Amino acid sequence: MADREVQQAWRLYLLNWAPLLLMALLFVVGLALTDFSFKTESLVLRALGMAWLFAAAGHAFWRRGYPRLAFALVSIAQLELCYLLSIPLGYLAAAANFPLQDASFAHFDRWLGLDWKGYYNFVCARPALIPYVYFAYAMIGVPTFGVPAVLAWSRNYVRLQQFTLACTLTAVVTIVVSALLPAIGTYQEYGISADTSLFKASGYLVQVDEIPAVRDGSLRVLSFETLSGIVTFPSFHAAAAVLALWGFWGVWWMRPFALIAYIGMLLATPLVGGHYFVDVFAGAGVAFLAIAAAKSLGERSPAEASVMTQNAAAA
């Protein structure tokens, strides 16, 4: 890769701090405007410390002329910070307490000719599929480290920074939309148990416990020991699947793995996460738009990217 492209990727990395700062600002303002309190724990401090260590090491490797290590480490740091901010922001968004939209989302599924209960019954009638459903849903944990490692090693530095930016933009959009269009999920709407001896919808069980408590005011202490993702619409799991598939697609030998893993994750999301099909479509749509925005920025000339970075820093 030409040195010009490496420099452009680094400028895009610097610009990627802007949406993270926006998320941090939203978190601080949200705490100030609500009666939530944030519990500072060793888990949070360790995570912040690791993100800082990765970022510092990445800058050190950049100065010493090791771009592969530099880009991998700084991207992991930014993705970890995105995760740390997005989880509590989801709780602040749920506290807006707008009317639940479960009935509307179920209606849209039916209007599209999609039968969630039929899908659930199809899988439960084939118990051999259930371990694969759990495994596919858990693949959301891979991209934070996997995409930076693979793209940095293959010198896809610009694509890596576009991926990182797209992830942050997706997190911001899904959180804001979830505040305006909240929902709890399918199992409650359809009167189906989410925890049986045959199938346990672990992702949904968090939502059904936490969202009502946030909405009625009984949950007001944000502790990372208990926090989890509670965004229903748009589905961040679906968005993450599209983002990961696009990220890994930049390296040809990762494409078979990415197709199997992340199409599987899309298929597992309605069941384990208790998502309506419209949640999945919306999450995927947000990811596609975020990728398009990140690619548009990443494809600008180095001069344009430099100006935008300076403006973002000045702001």
C-alpha cells in the first residue's frame, strides 16, 4: 500500500475519535439530565485502562514504523470504548419512556408476510439446530478483535478505519432510534416462554428484565457487572453482523467464514434476542448506511481528510 494511503488511514483514525467523543458527551449529559448514577467499578477501570494501553501502544508502534501493529491496536481501543459507552447509553435511551412499539413491529412483520412464531416453532421442532443458533448469536464477540487483526495484517488500513467509524456511527444511530421507538421483544408480545428446557432466549431475557425496570424508574444504578445490551429496535446484533461481514470481506480468504458466521448470526438474532424481523431489517439498514458514510469519508483525498480532522479537533 502506498505511503499516501497509510497516512490517509491514520488521519481517518484520528477523525474516528469525534463520534466517540460525541458518545461520551451524550453519556455525561444523559447522567446530568436524569436520576441515573454510574457505579465506577474495577471492571470499568480495567476496561478503560486496557483501551488506553492499546491506544498508547498503537501510537508508539506508529512512530516506530510498524503500521500493522499500530492500526490493529488503535482500532481495538476505539471499538472497546464504543462498546463501553454504548451499553449504558442504551439504558439512558430506554428511560425516555416513549410508548412501546411491540404491537406495531409485530404488525409490520405480518404485513411483510413473515411469521415469527412459525420460525420459532420450526427451529424448536429441530433441536439439533439449537446449539448452532446459540453459537451463531455469540459471534458478535469476534469482530472487536478479529476484524482489526485481519485487516491490519493484510494492510487494509483504510477499510479498517472505515469499519471502526461505521461501528461507532451505527451505535449512535441505534441508541437514538431505540429511545424514540422502544420495544421489549417478541416472546412477551406472542405469549411464548423465553426460558424452557428446550430453548433459552438469553439475549431477550435481559431485555424483558431490564427494560421495564428502567422505564418504571426502579433501575437507576448503572453497574457494568449487570449491564447488557437492551436495544430492541433497530437490532444492534443484526447491524453488527452486517458490519462484520463487510469488514472481513476485504480479505478474500475470510469470506467463507464471514458468510457462514454472520448470516448465521442474522438468522439467530430473532430467536435468541427476541427480535422482530423488522428489527433485523432496520439494524441491517443502519449498518449499510453507516458503511456508506464511512466509505465516503475514507475515500476523500488526503487533503480533504486532513482538513476535516483539523475541524473535528477544533470543535
